[in-house]
Amino acid sequence: MSILYFLIGCSVLVALIFLGAFFWALKSGQHDDVYTPGVRILFDDEVKEDKSDKNHISD
Amino acid sequence: MKNPTLVHKSSVCYHCGDQLPSVKLSCDEKDFCCVGCKSVYQILAENNMCNYYAYNDTPGHKIKENGHFEYLEEPSIISQLIDYKDSENSIITFYVPAIHCSSCIWLLEHLYKINPAIFSSRIDFLKKEVTVSYKHDKISLRQLVEILNQIGYEPLISLQDVVKEKGNSVNKQLIWKIAIAGFCMGNVMLFSFPEYFGLSAVEKEFQYLFAWLNLAFCVPVTFYCAKEYFTSAFASLKQRHINLDTPLALIIAVLFIRTAISTAFGTGPGFADTLTGLVFLLLMGKWVKQRTYHHISFDRDYRSYFPIAITVLKDGREKPTAINEIEVGDRLLIRNGELIPADSILMKGEVYLDMSFVTGEAEPQQKVLGEILYAGGRQMGEAVELEVVKSASQSYLTGLWNKAYYKTDFKKKNFNDSIAKYFSIGVFVVAFSATAYWLFQHDSVKAWSAFTAVVIVACPCVLALSTPFTLSAILSVFDKKGFYVKNTDAVEQLADCDTIVFDKTGTLTSTVNANIHFNGALNKEEQLLVASLLNNSSHPLSRQVFKSLCPDKLFAVSEYNEIPGKGIMGLVNGRMVYAGSKKILPFELEGKENGGVHVVIGQSYKGCYAIEQEWRSGLFKLMSALEGRFNLKVLSGDTNRDEKILGCFFGTETSMQFNQSPRQKLGEVISLQDKGKKVMMLGDGLNDAGALKQSNFGIAITDNINNFTPGCDAILKGTSLSLLPNFIQLVQDGLKVIKISFGIATAYNLIGVYYAVQGTLYPLVAAILMPISTITIISFTSLATRYFARKNKLVG
């Protein structure tokens, strides 16, 4: 049964790690703007004319 | 000439979405309503940024005239504006009111395509802020702002930006506290369950471990998360007055002490779960209460209305100077459309001051040399020179913000604080009588447990929760209808008001819609001549009249000349046409009003376009709904020419005062308050600012939420003015909901007290009773608020 002491310690430790992760996220400003990143991810990348392809064909 | 295949299908401008005039500009087979929209499109097309138009239809804004940004070259001003600077890079944050859609985000985050020296730009959409990082040796701040201006996203740079206020850090600390309290609550619950479900003999050895762990979790909750309740309680006790935090602090202290004692002596489970749960819920209530609007500022003062810098003439040279550095005796150069920042004397030039923002008077005023000009007027004409007689912060109008004018003796007391006193007394009476009874029975253990249990069970946490939850539910109903209230405390003030004071211009009249009618006679051809001329001018009056004329073709205009503040003239179809104020006309006019757009074709006076502000819709219904329930009053800075019309809207008992100066308005509000009235003030401009601030509840009316509004308790969209009685009714209903929920909470507490006085309150009962009562209250308040919102026709 004494293994339970160890497990309880582990559970508190894991919980503390998650709490720490939340504070880290809070501090680095991840919760400051919860709207814009969601829009930003929907923008398409620019389609660039690939020059290497053209060279390849002409070769 | 017209080729139908070339005409774009839509009849709106590709850039801004306005209705196309019959004569439109085209570029790349796209139609534009004006040169401004077309030029933005061309800039974007050159830089291969037409994706801007892909994400939304007609995302653009009409751009205004180019501003003067010379002041952005001054190192002292730059250093006040930027957030960060090193040897190569600078970072600056702008507030850009025009941000409104995903296209805006895309465009402003791809600024590097226009100029590679801008290497990063990030938008915070809800705050309408853009943070730009740029290489300051390749692009100056002025060039950066000019780029933004060219693409229609002019940043609002005002004095208030210089004084950056950081309101966010307080909120962040609260989130830290909530996170810790929530974390502790979850863990404490976990360790308390075995105790409640009963432990077998083998498991008994864990009991002490669990108890000590629970106590450990209570320490940060009590001493960090709940710290504010203790400091607030001490502060109010020092002033010999009890607020809601006093009983809460007592309960938290009692819970902690009892938990500590029972853990230390091993006398059974403590109240760790109740303690952590209570603090967590209290902090949640606080957080709901602090919910604010990022994009709306309620505490604006003259600083956000005035520009940040003005041109000062020194030794014959023009030098941009920050407003707060202007000294008495400085010579200012004020150009067309610029604001006069400080009271000053006119030294050179002719001034037509648009004082609409200061006095509510719509007509521009002419001033002569040597006259004193008050700060806040906008010059409508040529560039003039002034000499400053008072610094910006001491000026007549800005002085209205000086605190000395405001009485603070009327205390804003809310329902919670007034009931907290009786509540605390009640709890103490019950707690002490229970203790006395058990001491009389010589059972000191029971006496102690009865005392602590009564205090714990009678927790006014529901009081602390029902108010923020109800009021914030009301706030969110309001903001869907275009009524933005500063905070939940302000909502309670709204319910108390018994007198409503209206401003006229901009409040009862709309600034957007205007009736245009022509006094005189113009035939079809003459109308076209006038329209052709007006088409060249970007002056708002010209645009309004042009829109009303809606011509089907236009003539070419030669010898076009626009004299700022006076009007325009030009040779159209072989005839000389003049349009504008009386000053532009080629001959003197006798006995005509100066207002409006006068028209002269050739040598004959044709008449005048009079522009009348339109009354807001639904005024009659609004007034009849308010009459009888409230004392109504009109305070107008304008002349009494509309007295008769106002008399139709308002009943006969309504008193109306005209020609009121800003200070007289403020004085009137104070004298009403002296008579014991609770005054609600509705106004729109700087001229109402003093009265709005002094009133018990000041509402600023605006047609565009992003426009300047003076400091106030709430901002109301002009279109929602007719809903005002419903708003007031909902708040009154909301206060009823709070009182009912207080009744429900008391019922729950009585059940708990029944066990508590007997000294038999098992922690499990407390741990179950508290969340149940909390859930009941929160669901009751939100359902009841919804019900009343529907009843008041505020939810569809």
C-alpha cells in the first residue's frame, strides 16, 4: 500500500506541472488575443512562381 | 461611348462598397466611387496585394484627406510614441479604428510587401491595435504612418496614447489567483472524497496525509488568492463601516483556522474543500464583474480629442511641438481642418471656427483679429497664426476636466454594501446565541463548532456572486443592442435615475442623416452644372449635396478653384458656377443667411441648399414612454429655433433651456442634484463632457462607436436611442432578480444554520450545500435575466 504515497506525490507533481504550463502560457501572452490567430491561420500562402521549375523545363 | 460589356456587374464601389455614382471611375475593369478608393486599389495592385479583396467583398474604407504628419519627425514625440527601440529596429503600437474584418488583418499583416523595411506587423483584432516592427534607418515613423494612411488605415494618434495606461496587469493577477484557487480546489476535492465515502481500516493511515495535503493547499488560497478580502475588510473596519468583504474575510479566516486545528489535532476532516471552493467562486464573480470592452474607451478626455502636436512658429521657422509643451506666448500656425489646442488670440488671417464640438452650434463662426479663440474649435479656411494665452491644460474647455468642478460627496452605494451590514449583524447574533447556548450547557467543544459552523454556513457568497452574474448578463443583452455600459457598478446607478437631461444637437438629431432641400429654383441643366462642379470637391457638404442631386452625366470643369472654408468655383460647360458660403459669391448678398451651400450660375443668384439635421427616429414614442416616469429636461447649446418642434416631442412640463454653455450645462446638473434628483444625462460632444461626468449616469450618444466620445458611464448607438425605456426597465428588473436570489440564498442558509446551531454540521453537508446554492443562484439569475430581456423586447 505504501506505493500509494509515491503515486499521490506523483499526481500532485503532475498537476503542478500543468499549473506551471498554464502560467507560462499566460505570461507569454497566449491569452492576450484569442481572436486574431484564429483568423490568421486561414490566410492562404502566396502562390509564388517557382523559378527552379521553369529552369528545369528549359534544361 | 459606354460599352456595356465593360461595365462591372455590381453597382457598388469595388473598394468601399458605396453606391456608385452615375459617373464612375474604372481601373482593371473594376469600378470605384472616388479617386481615393481607386488610388488605394492601385497601391495594392502594384504590390500584388489584391488578396485583400478576396477575403471579403468591399472591405475598404473611404479615405479622408491626407493629414499632416510632420510632427512625427520630432525625436521627442517619436520617443513618446514607440514601445521599444534598439540600434536598428523600432516597435510601435497604433490604434487603428478602421480595423473591422479579416481583410484588414491580412492587409496590415502584409505591410512588408509595400515596404520591406517594415519587417513585422501584428494585429490585435479586438483591441483594433496593430504592432509594427520596422527598421528606423530605412523608413521613418512619418513614412510608416503615411503608408497606413494611404491604404485607408490611418492610426489614431492622440495625446492619450502618449500617456499609456496599463489597466491589463490587474486583470492578469486576478487570472493567476483564479488559476491557483481552481487548482487547489480540484486537488482538495480529490483528497476529500475518500473521507466522505468512508475509509476502510487499511486506508485509515492515509487520512492524516490527506488532511495535511488539504491544509497545504489551503495556505496559498487563503494567503495569496484571498488576500484582497482581508485588506479590504481591514480598511473598511478602520473607517467604522462594514462592506461585503468584511463577512467574507471573517468566513475565510474561520474556515482556515478550523481546518488547521482539526488537521493538527486529528479531530476529523476540515473544511478545506469549502474554503477553496468559496474563494474560487468569489474570484470568478470578481472576474465576471471586471469584464470590460477592449475596443471602447469610457474615460477619454480632451487629450484623445486633441492632436498630439501642432505647428509652432519660432524665429520664422515652422516647428512641430507637442501640445503639452506649448507655452503662453507661443505663435501657432493652424491650417485648414486643424484644431485650436489652447485658448489664444488671433494674430493673422481670417478664421471661420467650427465650434460644433464645443458649443453644439452648427454654423461656423467668423472671428476677427485680436479676438480670443477658445480651444476645441476647428479652423475651416486658410492657415492662420495665433498667439497662445493659456496652456492647453488650463484652457476654458479643457478646464472642465479639472477635478475641482466635480462634487464627489454623493456616494455611489450599491445594494450589496447596504445589505452587507444587516447580514453581518444577523450572522453574529445567531452565531453568538448558539455559542452562548452550548456554553450554558457546559459543552465547550460544541460551542466552538456551532460558532464556526454558523459563520461558515451563513456565507454571503451568493450575494457576492448573484450581483455580478445578473448585471453582466444584462450588460451582454445591452451590448447586442448597441448600448455599452462601462461596468456592472454603473448598471446599478442606471436604475436609480429619476431625471433625464437631453442635449439637442447630435443627441436628439442625427449627425449622419441630413435633409437637403433647395430654396430657389434650378432647372435640369443647371442642376447638372452644379453637380459637375461639386463632384470635384471632397468637402462633406459638397458630397452630401452631390449625392442628393444624383446626376446622370457630368460636364468637364475647367478653372476649378477651391477656397478652403469658403467654397468652390469653376467654369462648367462655358458658364461660371459658384457654390459655397456667401464669401465665395462674386457679389454681395443682402439679407440671406450664411449657412448652407449658395449657388450662383453666371451672374445670377439661384438659391441655397439648406441642410437640416434630421431628428432621430422614434423620438415621439420615446418621449411618451419616458414621460410621467421621469422628469425630462432639454439643455441645448444651440439657439431656440427648434423650440416648437421639440415642444411636439416633449410634453408641456418639460423645461427647455437654450444657448447653454458647457459650464452652464454642468451647473444645471449640479443644481438638479442639489435638489436630490438622480440625473441621467444624454449628450454627444465635448460641450456635454462636464455635465456627463457630473451626472449620476452619463450616456454618450454616437453614430459610430469608434468615434470620439467624451468620458461617460455608457455609450449608446444613435439608432438604439428609442430603446432607452426598455434598457432602464431591464435594469430595474435585474435588481429585482438580485433581491429574489438573495431570498433563495437565505432559504439555503437557514437549512445550513439548522444543523450549524446544533453543532452537528458535518463538513460534507457544507461542501454539498454551498455548490448547490451557488449553482441554483447562477442558473436562476441567468434564466431570469433572459426572461426579463425577452419581456422588454431586447432579445429577439
